Amino acid sequence: MKKLKERWNIDSNWQLFVIFLVFAVIGSTSTKFAGPVMDVLGLTKDNTAWFLYWPLRIILIFPIYQVLMVVIGWMYGEFQFFWKFEKKMLRLIGLGFLVKDEH
């Protein structure tokens, strides 16, 4: 845990616990939200072939996860950590142009 705290530049075990909790909440919430979003898009299990439905749903989870990361991170008082994490993730997948660089 010490290496992780150093890598993420966090001070306390409590902050580490909150960050792990937020990651757990984000993961489960993003998968729950994907179903209703698919329904709104008109893509249900009944009218879409399974080999299209499931990959599309999994792909849809990614942007939902990104938004929830910042929102839920803010709700738990860790906005700075998750905003930094979000920007790093976007840069790694080649979408760094979406976030303003602070340098």
C-alpha cells in the first residue's frame, strides 16, 4: 500500500480507502447505467442480436465510467485526484486533446 500511496501522491490510509470505495462505486454504477442508456437508444436484448448488443453495451460503459469518475469522485471529496486520473487516462488512449494541459 505504501508504494501505491506514493505513486498516487496521497497521505493517509483513509484517503486510500475512499479512493478504492469510489472506484468500486463507479464500476458498479456505470454497468447499471449502461442498460437504461441502451434502452433509450432503442437497443434492447429483444431487438438487437446478442453479438451486437453486448459489445455495444461494453463500449458504452467506457464514457459512462469517465463521467462518473469525476462526478462521484467529487461527491466523495476526491475531485482533484480523480480529475488528474481522468486526464491521464484520456492522454493514454489518445484523447488528451479533450483536456486542457495545465503546464
